[in-house]
Amino acid sequence: MAKKRMFSADIVRSDMFLDLPPTSQLLYFHFGMIADDDGIVASVRRELNYLGFGSTDDLKLLSDKKLIDFTSDGKIVFIIDWTANNTLRKERYSESIHKSAKKEMFEKGYKFRYTTGLSFGAPDVTQGVTQSTPPDIGLDIDKDKDIDKELVSGMNQPNLDQIETISESETLHNTQIKNKFIEYSDLYPKKTKKREAFEVFKNLSEVEISKLMIGAKNMATVAKNLTADDFKFLKNQATFITDNAYLDYQTLKPTAPPGSETPDWAKPKPPEELSESEKYEIRIRRIQRLIRLGKPDSEIVGGSNKFTIEEIAEAKKQQADLEKIRLEALEKMN
């Protein structure tokens, strides 16, 4: 399946489209990105759960404006203007695995650029077919979290709490990243803001994810000794990432009782064993803490650690990058 999608300005800049609520417009763009090469989006309920926004009302508005249509069971969406939005060369085209849905749309009169391997008869009507009211697809994001009966290449669908590791129309995330996030979420002791955390997590590099796992594991050890009141002040899963808090838990001070053995992972590294990059990172973290305390640059440069202007600039840049990721994640949730 192609990884790039296009949208026609004649459609998405039309008065009809711009008059739609923002959530309806955004849902249309997301459907355009996750649809397969025939414009089909499978398992609508699961996709809305995954995206975290959109409602039955948005779907009905898009249907009323003849932007999407539904299969008879209401589980699969077809983007009506798919061929107007996208032009795929045949050598890059992968036919939809949902042949029955494609056939149903074809018989309704919608046109497809390629129908290789499908024994369809000629449609009776053109693409301007009048749509009936979309079927009741039973969307209730808070109450109805049943696993879809739809199968993807013979694999059962996991539930929402598993951050669904399978999606045939996924273009932005891969199974490996989702599995790593599940591991992080299971490790970290506080289970709040899980969805926001995933939005930030997927933008981390492999090195950052590795350090995050260490920090989460160490934080879980710390949390075992916290009182109920102290536990309330733990950062949630998202801010533990965006505030760089995990970098403060790369090592733990030994807290084992006298005579017991401290695990190797909990032993702090002596300064002489630190690499140059680790030493530099520690300096950047210290600068960031000073910045959060409101210290001016002149005071940081003149401090006992003799931080440089270049190090201060790098610390600020890293903070700004994380803040941008955090705001983008919040924007997607809103």
C-alpha cells in the first residue's frame, strides 16, 4: 500500500467541506491517510477508538455531504472522491483485501481506477449515486469496546487497552513501536494519560526509548516505597516523557538493607566510567533544571560548573522540541 496520499483542493477547499465542523474535516483527512489503495477504511469503530476523536454525528455529516459511504453492515467506509484525490500508478497499486466491500461499492455505482482480479459486472449508475441514510454502526466510544468481528488477513483484533497492535490501514505507526509502548506503559507505575503518552512516545528515537525503559523500570522500584500521598504527585505517563524526567532515573542510589546485594542495574556509574556523551547529557539535564528554576543565562554561565553558552542553547533547544511534541499530542487529543 502506498505511504503517501493526496487531497484535491476542489474538495477540501470547497465551501461545502469548509462548512463542516473541524472534527468532521479532520476525520476525513485521517480516513484519507489510512485508507487502502482503493479508498476503503476497514473497521470504523476500531479506527475511531484508535484516533481518539470523531463521532457518529461526524460520520453522518460526511455521508450527507456525499464524501463517504458505508457498506451494508456499517463496518467499512468508502471515500467517494478517492480517485479524484489520488492517482496511483498501476505498479505501485495494491488491491484492497476487502473484495466484498469493494464489490458492494462498485455495484452502487462508484468507480475504481483498477479492478484487476475482480469479476464485477458493469455498474447500473454513475459515481453520482444518491446515498441512503448510513446504517446504524453502533458507535459508542465509552460503552461499546467490543472487539470487531472483522478479520485482517486472518488475524483477530486486540482490544483498545492493548493499543491495537494490528491495523491493515496503518501508515504512520508500526507494530514494533506499539509493542514497545505497551512495555513502557506496563512498567511505569502510574497508569494515567496513556493515550497522550503514546502520541509523544511514537516520536522518540530508539536511543530515547531505551533510556525511557530504564527510567520507567527504576521509577517502578522507587514507587514501591512511596506513601499513598507521595504517589499522587508522581508524573503521569505522558509528562514523565515530555519533562525528560526519565533521564533523572537512569540510575538509582542503592537502598537495599545492610547485607543484601544491590542489583547491577541499580548501581550508579562512577564518574570515571561515564562516556563523554553521558557526561555531556548530564550537564544538559542540569542546565534544564536551572532553567526550570528560573535562573538567568548569565547566572548559569557564571556558575561553578562553568556551563557554556552553546550548552545552554542546546538545553533550550531540547526543551523546545519536547514542548512542541507535547503540544502536538494535546492538539491531536483535542
